[in-house]
Amino acid sequence: DALAALVDAHRLVSVVGAGGIGKSLLARHLLAARRTAYPEGVCWVELTNVGDAAELPGAIAAALGVEVAHGEPLAALVAAVAPLAMLLALDNAEHLLAGVAHVCQALHEGAPRLRLVVTSQATLKLAAERTLRIGPLAVPERDAAAAAALGFGAVALFVERAQAVDHRFALTD
């Protein structure tokens, strides 16, 4: 709900937190929920395999299915998406942070109907950026009873995953 509210109010939102904490999953759930909310839909761009910032415009264009073959790639990308009203997610931006920041700045300035969600371990440090920080799930004290421990996110998630593997699993003291 917090991420949805930020995206509704701002055009550039970064979901920031430690690796493996669930930033990508949260962003994917948002895109799934918002798939029909934008005239041109939503688009997911996985940046893990993008090795160089110069490849970013091409990777984004490929995910969007737009052509940017002529001229400067970033300018061509901005021109291609400028008329679109959609939600675009850039996942795993931390290894290309400066490049992603540059691309996001250009898209924010040149595509006024485009909304961006970026997942990263660090912020882009852009004036237009709003940040949702994701922290770890809460854990109980060491000597907590099983019933009390179930009220903590980390334990509840563990139990859910354990029961998915073995329906007989039960958390006991």
C-alpha cells in the first residue's frame, strides 16, 4: 500500500533495501496490480544482465518493444516513450547506479506520463526521486513462545514456507 501510494503521488519512486529482502517481489506485485491502470500498461526491465551504462537505453527499449536504432540511444528512447502513459520498473539498479540515475532523469523530464519504479540497494540521489526503504522482517526475542513468535513477520514467513514443503510442519515451543 505504501509503494502504491508513492507511485500514485510521484513519478519516480525507488524501492531501496538490502539484497534479497524482497524489493523486486514488492515491485512485481505492484505491476501486477496496476497492469490495467495505465493506457499502455506496465513493463518490467531486469538490469542484472546489463553490464554497462551505455547499454541501458537499448535494454529498456527492448523490454518496451520500441525502436531506438537511429541517433543517440537515450534521446531516441525518450522520444519513443514520451507519449506513453505507463508504469516502468527498473529492477536491480545498484550496479549501474549513476547510469540508471541519468536515464531516469532523462525519462522523467521527457516523458511526463511515464511513472518509474526502481529497485536498488541505494538511492539514485535525484531531486524528483521518492524512496521507500524496505527493512528486514521483525523477529521475536530468543525465548519467545511459539504462539507469540507467530506474530512476527520473519517467523510467519518461515512457517508459511515450511508448510508449503511439508504440510505437517507445526511451530512449537
